[in-house]
Amino acid sequence: MKKFAIAAATATALTLTMANAAFAQQPAQAPLTVAAGEMTKATEATSDTWITTKVKSDLMTEKGIPGTDIKVETNKGVVSLSSTVAVTEAQKTTAVNITKKIKGVKAVSADGLKAE
């Protein structure tokens, strides 16, 4: 019985040692790196969503701008404005200027706004 207890203790010790060695070989930073990358993507998506919402609300509250007719899309801080309804050149310029003033906007494309 004593030999069995020693054998069981030895087997357990070897198993734990081998398990520790296996876990030690894996890089400790891998999960943190993946999480950081996912967090960056989530932050960009949140930022783009916030920018789109802010641009849309500012355009809708601006007098003389058909804010409900202007479509706003944001990708990595670049805002695209488009519309199926024609706008004047002054309205297009105003919409671009409003958009450029919003924090986080890197560039504005108004090629999709049909000017009269």
C-alpha cells in the first residue's frame, strides 16, 4: 500500500510539473494583445457611430439644411455625405463646414451631395 501511495504522489507531481511547463511555453501577452486589438476596433466603431450621430443631429438642427435628406456614413473618422435630393451649393458648403467642426472627423467627402 505504501508503494502505491508513493507511486500516486510521484505521478501527480510529474503531471503538475508537465502541465506547468506546457502553460509556461505559451506567451503570456497573447490574450492581452488580442483584447487590445478588439478594444481598438470597438473604440473605432463607437467613435464612428458617435461622429455619424453628431453630424446627423447638427445637420438636422441647422436652419436651411435638409438634414433629413442627407445620408451620413463614417468610416475611421472619414465622413461621407450623400443625398438623393438636390441641395444648393451653399447648403453643400454649410453641411461640409458643420461636419468638419465635429471632434474626431478626419476628412469629409461630399461627392454624394447633388448640388443644383
